[in-house]
Amino acid sequence: MLKQFTPEMYKKLVPEMYTLRVTLKDGVRRLLESIPSRRYPEILDNVRSKPIRPGFVEFLDFLEDKDVPFVLVSGGLRGMIETVLGPLVERFQAVYAADLDTSGKYLQVRSEYEGETEVVSKVKVMAKYNPEESIAIGDGVTDLNMAMNASLVFARDNLTKYLDERQKPYIRWDTFFDIRDHLAGRWQ
């Protein structure tokens, strides 16, 4: 989405964010706040057709069957999450993500759980719940701090590289069926 709506800034900032030379908090804020507010409906339209990764509904069913709450903590935008997931959001215990103020000329990022380096500090949110076992599921740099602080990590894509560099153990996943099946075996 950022590549489409702010291409020049994207080319400049995203590589810096991936190498951790620019914090997510600064990079994401600069990217989003460079987009005119009038384009927000286009952003939501852009994500409407995005598919949900296979096995997600079955994963939610499994968690409900085990009476395990699902809390979504995202480095993305609440409006985009709600647009993509639709009524599935009602099955979550909570959703934590950045909000946007569209009342001005440009988008303005708002976050109740802003951290030192992230727009949404996933570690702060995890601490709020004080779980017996925290499970992180992620795929990129926005999930790194959370993964480093979770009891159990499911990682894919770029997140695996960051975790390998830090020698943090994780379980590789592709679909939510993989996560469900691993947890089913672990919780027997």
C-alpha cells in the first residue's frame, strides 16, 4: 500500500527501516503522513481484495475450542485490518493497531501504545495481558520486538532473517494450518 500511495518516500525510507537505520515509528509516520487524507478511501479500496492467509478461520476455530483468546497486535492500520478481516474481527479478544486521523490535509497517525521505536509497541500490549505463554506470529520487521519478547514464535519471510541474526528460536510457518497443527500437538 505504501509503495503505491507514496512511491518516492517508500523507495527512500523502507530500505532504511529494513536495515533498522530508521525506526519503524519514524519511517511509518513519515510515510503515512505524506499521503493526502482525501486518498484514504482509495487505500481502503486497495485492501478490500487482499486474501486472508489460508487456515486463518480454522485457526480461530481451534483457539475458540481450546478457550484461548486471540489478540491481534498489528503494525498496520486499524481501518485496513477491519476492511480485510470484516466480521472475523468480532472473534478477537482485542485489536491493537495504529489509527488514522483523516480530518486534516494529510493523514495523521495515532497510537495509544506508541513505543520508543514502533508506532504500536507490541511488547507493551503483550505486557498488558501478562500471559502464561505469549505466542507471536509474524513475518517482518514490524514483528521483531514482539518476537524477541514472546515465549513461542512462529516466523516467516523477513522475520526469520532478523531472528536468525539474533539467535532467537522460532517455528517456521506458511499457513495458519501450520500454526494450528503445531499448537494442537503442543497442547495435547
